[in-house]
Amino acid sequence: LQGTFARTYHQGAVVNAPQETGVEARKRFVIEELQICRSSLVLMDESRKNKTYTLPLTIDQLEAIPLRSSFAVFDVLFRANANGALSGQPFSIRTQLVPGGRSTNWHAESLPVELLSRYAGRPFNLLQQGVVDVDVEDFWHLGRRTDIDTHWSLEFRGVVAAVPENAEPWETVVAEPLVDYINTHGGDLPVSFDLILNENEFRGAASLHAAGLLKEMSGAFIKEMAHRLDIPRDELQDGISSGLSRFKRFLDEKRKNKTP
């Protein structure tokens, strides 16, 4: 497949969705070999009022062998070889067979942190500017097909964090320790963590959101930052998710203990 085309993506809404007709779902299929080269795609996110986000994607070469309809996202991420540019910055996917299974590497350079702040949710919504290099190494065990061991390395540079303008009071309290830490280390902030994914989570998923990958990544990031801030992970997780009062009390106690 070759070519240049544009597609508008409306986050959180289905555009021109077909009516339910009672027709049976399409049967599963397998594409034995998929190759895409010299193609470009423009994603336009118009879900936020008066703030359209344009994300250009260029595929120099992509090869997926095979590509299953029920695991299309999984097969592109873990069974493909690809290279191109995302938001004008280079990315690559490298997959190879190794003893006992298959390994994959995702690599992307100088991605704008707005990608994380818009689509990965809290706490990445605190990031206002800067770039991030992404390296992910994973190993897929042939003996236990559903488990994928992944190691993530995120290298943030020139990052500035801030509490969103429309944040609720509890969100401000929760965000303060993270914002302070990120802004102190934003010139060079390496973050790494391990994460076990499951192939079954990708069954029928049409996006990273649907597969739960971004949510899992956010949880692992929170765990690492909680460790650096000396805050129990559950307290930070609860505070970010729902602003529970017990997290506020925890922070108050920490402040009191630091007071001379």
C-alpha cells in the first residue's frame, strides 16, 4: 500500500456511526503479510473546543506478518517492523524471534509531551511543554502466550509542569508535589519502570485506549513517581484518581512533620 491521505479523528465521539441493523459481525480474518510504504496520515483531534490538535504520521515502511483482525493493534505493536515519523520526529518498531519467544523494541525521539498530556491522562496532563524520548523493550514468551514483559525508559527534556487552569481545589493539592518535582528536574528527567502486559487485553481493541495500554503506562509512571516522592503509591493513585480526603490528610501530616 502506498499513498498520502488525510483522516479526521474525533476523540470521544463516533462520527457518522452506522445504525444497528442486526447483521452479523464480520468474520475474523488473517492478512498473511501486510506492507505499507511511503504513506502519510494526518490525524486532527477536534474534541476540545477551540483547540484542534493536528498529529502528522509518516510511514516510510511497515511490515506486519501476520495481521489478525481481532488483534490488529497487538500485531502492529508486537509483530511488526516499521519506521517513520510521528509529529515530525523519528520512530521505529523492531521485532525479532529470539530463543524462547519474540522481542520487540519501540523507539521514538523528541516527541512533544502534549501527546502524553492529551491522551495518557493523569498525571501526564500536568505536562505543559517539553519533549520525551521513548524506548520500550519487551519479551513475549512463546510458552505463555498471553504475558509480555516490558521495560520502559522515558527521557524527559525541557519539561515544564503546571496545575491545569480549570483544576478543582483537591486536584491542586494532589498535583503540587508532582509539579514541584517535575519542574525541579525537568531539564533532564529520566523515568524507567517495568510493566507486564497481557495479549488478551488487545482482543478486539481498535486503539491503545481500548487496549488499556495508556492506562497501564500511567499507573506504572505513578508508582515510580510515588517512590521518588516518598509517598505510598496507593495514596498518590487515589489522590490523582478521585481526590480522596485521606490523601490530603497525608500531605498535611508530611508538611507538619517537616515544620521545625
